[in-house]
Amino acid sequence: MRFFSLLLFVLCAARPAAAEEEAQGSPALMASVDARVELMSVIFRLAGNPEYNQPNSASPYAKAVAERFGTFRGHAVIETAARLRRERGVSFDAVISMALHVADAETLAERIPFDQEPERLDGRWRLDEARAFLEEARAFAREADFMGFFAEHEALFDAAASRMEARLAERRYVEWFDRFFGARPGATFHVYVGMLLGGGNYGCGLRFQDDREEITPVLGVYQFDAAGVPVIAEDVAGTVAHELCHSYTNALVDQHAEDLRPAAERIFAPRAGAMQRMAYGNWQTMMYESLVRACVARFTLATEGEKAAAAEVRSQHACGFAWTGELAELLAQYETGREHYPAFDDFMPEIVAFFERWADEHAAEDAEQAALRPRVTAMAPANGALDVDPDLAAIEVTFDRPMLDKMWSVVGGGPDFPEIAGEVRYDAECRVLTIPVRLAPDKAYRFWLNSEQYDSFRSREGGVLEPLEVTFRTRAE
């Protein structure tokens, strides 16, 4: 309670700026559905990327995509997309980054020649692989008449864009960002609606070599009315601010990476599993998200008030970013001390020092939690196995220490969850868990040991098992 009282007291300093914002005009954010984004989404959806196949992306439009393009699952570009994800990690925002770096969904011409290393083209794309992929994507778009399909849904896309623009008009985003970070006179702003992204959102953009910049967040839709038109929720404001913010803060993290690295690596290590489940695979991505989330707390305060700002901070703590509130407090010093910090970059040394202090102050707590946390040391079949005997009667999981008996969370559902065929039980030492199963041949299975919501796997000392995804495939008979 003391923390939130202090947080709100410091955040109050920004409220007069909100009144100033209301008195001024600001450029409206426009929205549209973009053919390049939809083409890349279709390709990686067909390739099986989970983030492009989220259950909440189901809609009449998604059904139409499956019906129109399902027969192309064996196309060369689909196989290449699957390989790029498997070998290079091309997924999530890397897909959207490629969409924004081509001219249109027909020619897929490079807007910035790839051999000039576009600043914001995701690094998971290698030059040779990117160009080979685009050549296959051109063939796919032509053979599947993608642009014909896109034109058939023009009315749907216009309705989705109109609803998004109505929500965007409720906040003066560019005005706040200009005031907080400094004006970007060479920048244009536009929001794209991702019709197949479900709950996925990506803060991507493009910077040309002459410093012109396109700040173009792509927001997924996950609710639809009876006619299949996306419903844009009232709480989209925070998401818009979040994705816009990446175009401002990511570059600053990159510029100060060597200063941030020592503390960030220490903070990331005990949280690696939780961060990776959110697709934040390294300390640098965690830092991108850390700055964005604290800045969004400031934006929320300025546009919605103290109660909403406190709720925003609590939600980020629940996501594992336990330092968001304190970092948001620190940013109040930046906002009220612009004579000393004319630009956000001038304040970065304070942010570096903040994370150094945070790492030091929580080192003992992190070490204690790590010491108590149980680990899986062996599995039969091995996690990721591709030739499991379909007659296998049980899955065995071995832990590195005794676990609490009769407490487990084997989490999953749907067709890829193995059928439980008996009593789940530990051995006498509570170190080996047996899960009786009934499997089918030539089938992929997937489940979790613990999850964010269910965490009954615990050691006798009280340590909680980090959620572990388990996958395997049975061989054909």
C-alpha cells in the first residue's frame, strides 16, 4: 500500500499537462487494413506459426482465408516460412517487419534495398533468405490471386478501419508523444488493423536513410460482431500507446545496450522462462518492454488519471515486470525536469542507474527463489521427440528434488492434449511422476507442466516449477 501511495503522489505532477493537451489540437491517427500485412499473416498462418493461429483470431474472415488458401499449404513459400521459423526464429514481429519493408502485396519490391541493411528490418531476416522468401511469396500471391481475395473483402476492411479510427480519435497520441519524447518532424503515423492476429500486436515501423520515418503499429483484432466486423474494445488506448512507444524507446535501449547489459542480464536470468513465454527471449527485449510499459503508465496517467495509471502498473507487475511502478516514478523526474533532460536520451543514464540499483536490491531474493525452484531433469519420451511409440502407456517426468505429493498441474486441452488413461501419481520419493496416457499414431501432442494460471507442481520446500511446455509426436504405424 505504501508503494502505490507514493507512486500516485509522484505521478500527480503530470496532470496539468493533460489539461494543456485538451486545449490543443493534434493530428488524427488514421487506420486501415493493409494488403502486405494480410499477405504475410496468411503465409505464416498456413505455415503453422502459433502466434498467427491464435484461437481468438477465429472469424468469418479467417474461415474465408482457410477456404481460399488452404489448398496452398504445400506451396514453396509456406514450407520456407515454416523452416524460417524453425531455424531462424522468424515469427511474431519479424513477419510484420517484412510486410512493412516491401512496397505492395504484388511486386513485394524492397522499399529500402536489403543490402543496405534497413535499420528496422528485423535481424532474424538474412539478406539471401529474405530475397528468396519474397520470390516465393510473389509466386504465391500471383497463383492464389491474393489481391483478388483482398479486394473481395474491401467493405469488411473499411468497416474495421472505421471502427479503429473512432477509437483512435478518443486520445491525442501524437501530441503526448511529441511532448514526452520530443517532436519527430520526419515521421508519419498510421495504424494497421491485423485481421488474423487475434490478440497479437506489433510496434513496427520503417526508417529511411534520409531520416524519414513511418511509425506504423499493427494491432490485432479478437472480437467480432454478428456480421464478422471487428469490435474494437474501449481499452485499446493502452495498446496503441504501447506499440507506438516501441518506435521511440527501442533505439534508445540499443544505443545504451552496453551500459544496460550487466544489470539487465542479472534481472533477466531468474525470469527467463516467464519472459520467454511472452516471446521476450533475451535481456534486450525485456528492456524494450520495460521502458515501454513504464512510459505507458505515464501516458495513462496523463490521459485517464490516477486510478487508471495505478491499474496499469498493477497489470504490468502481474505480467512479471515488477519494476514498472518504480520506473514510472523515476520518469516523473524526467517529465518535470526537462531543463536538465531536454530529450529522453539525456535521461538514459538515470535509467541505467535505476536498473543497477534494482538488480542489487533484489539479488538475494532472486537467488533464494532460484534455489527453491524445482527442475525437470528427464522425461520419457524426451521433450520434442518425433518418433514416439503410439503404444506408449505412460509419460514419466523426473524432477531434481522431492515434490509435494498429490499436487500437479498437467495443463492443456483440445485435440493435441494426450488422453489421460489412469491415475497420475508420484513414486515413493515423489521425484518421478507417472502420467498414464492413451496415444494415437502419427499425431502431435502438446501440454504444459504448470502454467501462468495453474502452478500446483511445487517442491517440498515450496518452490514452484517454472511452466514447461511439452511436445512430442508419435510415429505412424
